[in-house]
Amino acid sequence: MHLGVLAASLFVFQDSSSATTYATNPNDAIWLWIAIGVGVLALIAAFALAKMVLAADTGTAEMQAISNAIREGAEAFLARQYKTIGILAVVIAIIVFCGYNFSPRTHDVAIKTVIAFLVGAICSGLAGFTGMYVSIRANIRTASAARNSLNGALQAALRGGAVTGLVVVALSLLGVGALFFFFGGLDHPQQVPYQLVGFGFGASLVALFAQLGGGIYTKAADVGADLVGKVEAGIPEDDPRNPAVIADLVGDNVGDCAGRGADIFESTAAENVGAMILGAALYPVFGIKGILFPLIVHAINLISSIVGVAIVKTNDTEDPMSALNRGFYVTSALALCGFAGAVYMMLNGPGVAWGWLLSCGVTGMITAFLFVWITQYYTESKYRPVQSIAEASLTGPATNIISGLAVGMETPAMPVLVISAALLLSYYFGVQGLAHITDANGVALNISNYAKGIYGTAIATMGMLSCAAYILAMDTFGPITDNAGGIIEMSNQPDSVRDKTDKLDSAGNTTKALTKGYAIGSASLAAFLLFSAYLEEIKTLVTAKVNAAAALGIPSFMPPGWSFTNINLAEIPVFVGALLGAMLTYLFSSLAIKAVGRTAQMVVKDVRDQFRENPGIMEGTSKPDYKRCVSIVTGAALKEMVLPGILAVGLPVAVGLIFRNFSASYGAGSEGLVGGLQQNVPSINGVPVNLAGASAVAGLLMVGTISGILLAMLMNNGGGAWDNAKKWIETGQYGGKKSDAHKAAVVGDTVGDPFKDTAGPSLHVLIKLLATITLVLAPLFL
């Protein structure tokens, strides 16, 4: 039986005919072709930007040698990483196929689910590879342009980053749109969105390993280079005498470009699928336009971002961040106008107050702004949190770490208030917008307020991601400018050139921090959207199971209005699942941070060995063996990423499969038949349907998401504050470079590095992976 059967079970209609009252307009299919057309045009625009960037000057021979070393290291790592991910993806695809194929309720969608999974994985990998391919070539062009003007370097870096942003969103749009078409979405629009959940799972899987492996690599190289170079040897960052410096620059690309690209790709993919599922259930109200609405929103996202990137320019005296912010404001304004037009034309059904639905989208956009501002407050050196950590460095590393942890623990407070307000407001706006909806004949539809509100939160999620392409362009701008600064320093360019790249690097550090805040905010809303979709899929599956038994003549009962929305923490399976979900986020983070520590120890040992074996390195008479250090970090990072990745995938599956075998007596209120079969839970042949497995997974998903969001905020913002406290001291505060305060700040920065660039960003992906994997495997938990 199709997973999409009874998709309209999200709502309680007055009669069964309501689900077919919407008269499909054949012309509505044009929205799918518009979305796909914009996706193709965005890829063409990305190709044009890449060609423009790659045609620029590549600097001196010495600069090219350094850039080539970075490029070779990044490509070697990514090739080996994707080979490992590819093997894991094939194994999981086989497991999913077998699980679906052997169940009579899902065997007819097994092939489609696996195809969607593999397409999602391939598109996610392709998005990460494409973005990194350009970024590791844009760094040398940015460095060369900085010899002439700050504006030229800024535009080279941002356009290089825009290639990543456009490719990521376009591939997500095209992947979902193409699968929707080829799976017969134009003919069966209510069923097909459920068959796309594998796409989100494939994207999540690749994103987790890409972010985790890249994060382990970049922070192990960074920590190792800092500890031996800055602290022990007393040499500057990016000093060519440091054997780990190339590995450090490679890490910026594999972590922040490939990893973050896969992360945002997964956010847009999961949001698309989740919103389309809710749109399918609203088919009687909006028709196919409600299902295709998320794709149109991302088409607007692409157009707005292209314009935003095109208008960015600066001069040699302006702060580059001001120019980047102007582009963001233009992108946001265009996205808002486009969003309003899309809501009016696509969600203006009978009795719909479309202005309220637009307010949901505006709520999401404001949420994005607030997350960016809050992240900026906690990570920029001109504000209290970073300055307090820098001041604590005056009394040593211990007080620096205490202050940094305190700031990190403070950071979730304001974002949680923002998320809470966004969910409450968008829910209310959704209820108001759909309060008086009718079918095409003017008959009121009996739809629950919960269903209306949940759709409002889905629109808010779309609003928050409506500028994702430009945000990702700013994120990739960071590692490009960081690499450019390293190339300039290692090639001994004049101080005037380094001053320009320092300005760009400072802006890049800010954009990377802002993007992490944006990513966790979007993950929060997207995870709630997918959690709601999981609950509704369980309801759909249980209803189908009971009806199938009744069709065979087995006495069965489905309580009127029953829904799987009340997850009772008083039930032992739910409470245990919730405990395991919270535990997962901490154990996963521990494994990720330990992986950085072990790999960093290998880097430290190799750098020390090279200094000891070749005294000419420190004297400047001979060069270190950069490739040896790159090879060590590559092998270790790929090995270390496997265990936490398998834990993240395996635990929710194990909980669902194990708890499904528990007795129904574990469920509160499962006893007490009334009148033979009358009871408050669905039953087959007088036996309540065992929901222990599905309920335990719901508890794991709910509490794991909450725990993961809070922990990710602590790590992202706390780590960013540690980093910028060190950089603020390097500007001359509290004694400047090589002072005792600086050495203490470097130690704090090394603690924060795996927080902000390994465990924190990986948790963004983990909480969405939990949602997508449970959505895909929900049929196996019953």
C-alpha cells in the first residue's frame, strides 16, 4: 500500500468525499515547470560565475604553488571521503529496500524510496563537490585581486561562494521537482510527496558524514598547527615554516565549503519534502499549487540571491561586512516581495485569508534576521561576551576556559525565545489564515486547528530558508578569504596586501559564524516540521493497517478522530526513547570532539618530529613536508568519522525495531475494552495496535531534537566567542600577540575549535537526520 494513501488523514473532514472536492486545473502544472526552469537557469548562472572567477589572474608562481598544494590536498581528501560515504550509502540503500520490500504495506514503494534516497545522496555529494571545486580555485584569484583592490578581492570571493549557494539550492529544487514529476506527481499529487522522503534521508546521510569528516579534518589540523606553531614555536598563523599550515588551509575548504554546502542542501531538501507532505494533505484547499509552493519559494530564493550577489561592491576604506550586509538586505527584500506574490497566487484558495499565511513567512524571515543578529552579538569582538573572555585571559588559560564555557551556556537563551515565539506566532497565523476555508462548492471544511497551525509553521520554515543561497554564498566567502590570506602571508606579499586580506578574513570569520546560527535556526524549524510529518505518517500507517485487517474480515476498530499527536512521557517506552535521544546528542558530540583530539595529537607529533628532524625548517633554509601532514590528517579524519556516523544512523533504527516487540501493556491506557472492541486506541481482533516502537522513536526524536538544538547553540556560539576573543587580543588588546593573555586565548581557541567547527555543525545535521530517517523507516516501527 502506498505511503501516500490517506494522506488527507491530517485533517478530520465532515465526509469522505471532501478529499476530492478540489477541481484540479491542468494549468497549475505550469508551476512545476517554472520551478524547474529557474533551477536550470540558476545552474547556468553558477556556471557563468565560476567561469568569471576562474578567468581571473592567478598571481605569482609562488602563490600558485601554495594554492596548488591546497587544491591537491582538498581534492584528495574529498575523493577518499566520498568513496567511503558511497559505500555506506549503498549498504543503507540495500537495507532500506529489504525492509520496505518484505513488508506487504510498503513493498510497492520500495524501489521509489531507494531511488529517492540515492538521488538525494548523489545531489548532496555533487553540491558539496561543486562548491569546493570552485572555492579551492577562487582563493588564489582572491589573493591575486587583493594586490590591486579590496573590491576586486571581495567580489572574487563572494562570487566564488555564490557558486556553492546557487548549486546547492538549485540541485535541491531540481532533485525534488524531477522526482515529483517522474514518480507521477502531476497525476497523483496527494500520494507522491510521501514517496520523496527518501530524498531527504539521502541528503541527510551525506551531509552528516561530509560535515563530520570535514570538521574533524579542519579542526585537527588547526589545533595541531596552533599548539605547535603559535604556542610552542612562537611563529605566526599561516607561517610557511609550520608543516601543518597547508593541512589547516585544506581543512577550511573540506569543512566549511563541502561540509556546510551539504548541510544547507539537506535543510532545503528536508523542508521541501516536509512542506510538500503537508501541502498534499491540504489538497482539497489549494490543489497541486499547495504542494508545489515550496519549490516556487526556492525558485524565488535563487533569483533574489543572484541579484543580491551582483550588487555587492566596496572600496578600500569600507568594512567589507557592510557591503555583504547590503547584498543580504537586497536579497531579503526581493525574497519578501516574491514570497508575497507566491502566497497570493498559489495559496489564495476558497475562504483563505492569504495575508495571515504571508505573516507566517514574514515570521520565518524575521527569525532568520534575529538568529543572525544574536549570533553576531555573541561572536563579534565589539560586544560584551567576546570581550569578557578576552579579559579573563589576563589571568591564564583556566579563567579563559571558564569564561568561555559560561558564555557558551548563556547563548541558547535568546535563540530559544526566538524559536518559541516563531512557532507560536506562525501556528496562530496559520489557524487564522485557514479559519474559514471551504471547498470549491463553498462548503466549509472541518479541519482541525492543529492541522491549520502546523501548516503555518511550515510556511514560516520556508520563509526562513528563502535567502539560503545568499547566506551560503557568504559562508563559503569565509574559507575563500581565509585561504587567500594564508597564500598572501606564505608568499611574502607586502603588508598593504595582507591588510586587505585581513579585512576580508575578519568579515569571513563573521559570515561563517552567522551562517552557523542561521543553520541551527533553520534546523530547529525544519526539525519540528518533519517531526509533525512523522506523527502524521504513523497515523496514516495505523489507519491503513486497521482498514486492511477489516477488509479481510478481521474484527477491527479505529476510534473516531484518533490521532498520533499525544506522545505520553508517562509511558515507559516513550520516556526511555526520550532519554536515549538526549544521550545520543551528548555521546555523538563526545565522539566527534575526541576524534579531533586524537587526530590533533597526530598532527602535533608530526610537526614536532619535522622540527626535530630538520632544523633548517625553523631557520628558513629548508621547507617542511606539507604532504606528509596532509596525508596523516586525511587518513585519521576519515577513520574517525565512521563511528559517530553509524551511531547517529543506528540508534533511532534500533530503538524502533526493538521497542516494536514490547508488549502493548507498556502503553498507558491500552487496557480496558468497552463493548467488545470499543476502546481509546486502534485494535485488530480485540488486541490494541502496538505503538510502543513508534512512540519510543517519537520520544527519541522529540527530546533528541531539543537537546541537539541547545547543545549546538552552546558549541557554535561558545566556540566562535573563544575564537574572536583570541583575534581581538591579536589586534593589540591586553598586550597583543605573544603576550601571556594571547597564549591563554590560543588555548581557549583550541578548546572552542572542535565545538564550533566539528561537533556543533554536525549536530545541525544530526537533528535533521533523526527526523528524515524516522520518516523513511516509520513503516518498520509498527
